[in-house]
Amino acid sequence: MKFLVLGAGAQGSACAFDLLQRPEVDRVVLADLDMDEPRPFLKPFVGGVLEIVTLDATDWMAVRSAMDNVDVVASALPYHFNLDMTGLAIESKVHFCDLGGNTEIVDQQRKLTAEAQEEHVSVVPDCGLAPGMVNILAQSGIDALDETESVKIYVGGLPQIPEPPLNYQLLYSLEGVLDYYTTPVLVLEDGEVIDKEPLTGRETVTFEALGELEAFLTAGGISRMPYRYRGLISSMSYKTLRYPGHCVLMKAMRDLGLMDLNPVEIGGVSVVPRDVLIKILDAKLRKPSSKDLVVMRVITEGFVGGVSRTVTYEMVDYYDQDQEITAMMRTTGYSLAATAYMQSAGVIPRGVHTPSECIPAEAYIQQLAERGIVIERSET
């Protein structure tokens, strides 16, 4: 098995590390525009199974060449590259998966399904944590029921030791976080897809290992899944988990205009409020030495044989101190790697499919368990 991983940031490096643990893997090429130094956990593999290359993702000829002689391309690039990379992978007759993050681009990728099938290629966008893992688990819960009434998804990346006032640390770009806090949220309500205001719908959710957390609506976490089940399931929602008190502070900042993208003039200088907020918060919330955790719960409620049934998946994953890999990297990057591995093994059907449509939950859960990411399932 031979893999090309595009992007050597946190998630791409974690994806490469996961693939390198698998004895069937002959070669992993990790490509990035700026590859001065691989992360410490990758260094033992350099010069062996792991090859590090410098690659400009805007140079299509170079990317096309890098795709030669591999079985699967796993992209951890920013989402705006995904459509172009999908097209190049299909031309190269290699399987492709990515971390997604933009529903409009996923819609464009899906239009390439005929071309992918013709070249016997599988394409799977949205393969991270959310979207990705949570969609697979939600689908598994739906499949276990004769009739599904509701799907509730809760996910959060948190510091193990919260620090006031926001009780949060940056685990990926602050720009992305603020997008999720300001973009309308797709939900199913009474079987219809509607937009909800982000940072609303707050509720308390309790985890045995963590105590009380707060959950609130945010955008992007389940991609297009509400559209797939419009008219079939009454309600479906995705909420972000944070330590109590975070939501009200972020909503206040948003409502005051501090997350606005429209510039304002200060002392004759045009300033974008969000740029200022990012500059200030980034310095406060980026804590490289802080250990993180990722918490997740997916609840599907419905009926089996006319009897009420609830299927719940739950996970709490922690920073890997031995390898110095964050929980967010593990749950996101390893998820991408698990998808790429199944594509290479021929498990995934040809064409363009989202994870909930094509990834077998049992095999996926087992792969993550081999990396110490334990997802518990219960029925009541």
C-alpha cells in the first residue's frame, strides 16, 4: 500500500503517523510547501517508509506527478484545495479522501461521481472528526433502528485544565472557530432542513469523566447529513461542547460586532473587527504546552419493533504524552488515515460518497481502537 498525504500540518502529520503504524503500508509520501522539519514523532520513519517532499499545491503538474505510483491521496490541505485535488486524483486513477469542512465544495465534489466510477476511483470528502467520525456513528445508530426520530451529536475539543475566562485553547485555526460561531447552522426540525442561529440552543450535558459541559449549536459539524434525511427523521442537530460559561462570552463578542468582517474606520485606518479579535485572542488561547482532550457523544433515538430504543456512542480521548500528539490530531488525522486505509483495501465503493454513505462503522471503530481511541456503544 502506498499513500500520498497532502499537507504536513497537525492533521496531515497525524494521518501520516497513523499510516506508518500499519505493516501493510510500503510507502508514505508527506508533501507540503514548507517542510523544514518533520514533527518529532515522524523522524524515526524518515529515510525508511516515510518520504518527505516539498510540493506546491497550486502547481497542478507537480501535484499530478506526485500522485503517480500511489494508491490513495489523503488531503489535509485547506478546504479550498479539495475540488481541484479531487479532479487531479481522478485523472491519476487514485483514490482520494480529505478533511472537508465546506459543504458547497462537497456538493461540487459529488458531481464528479460518474468520472470517479469510470476510473474505478473512490472519493470520500469530510473524513475528519466532525464532519467525519460523528457522521459514521450517527449512520450506524440510524441503521440499528427500524424508525429514527432524532439524532443528537455533541463534540468538543477542550483543554484538560481550563483557564478563565473562556476556558478554551486553540486546537486549530481561530478563523475556523469564528466561522462556526457566525455561520447559520443546518438542522432538521419537524423533518425540514432549517437554519438556526449559532451559539443558541444551549443545554447542559454531563460526562462521567468531565462533569457538566455546555452544548450549543454551531455550523459545519455534520455537513449535508440533514438534507439526506429530510422528511425521514424528525430532528437532527450538531452542538459544540465547551466548559460552562464559554458560550455566553463568545455570543456577547459576536453580538457586539467583534466578529464582523465588514471594516470600520479608526483614526483614518480601515480595520476589520474580526482581524483584531483574532490577533488578540490568538495570543491568549494558543498554549503549546497545554494538554487537550476531545469529547464526543452521538445519540440516535427511535423504535425497533415498535419499542422505543436509544443508541449512544461516546468517546473521551486524551493528549498522547508519549508521542506528543494532541487528542484533536488523533481523532481527526487518524480518522482520515482510517478512511485512506479502507480505500486502499478496496472496502469503499467507487464514486464520490460522504463517510456516512460508505464507511462501515464496525471496521472504522476497530481501526481507531487499535490506536487507543475507544468509542463505547450502548443501547437502552
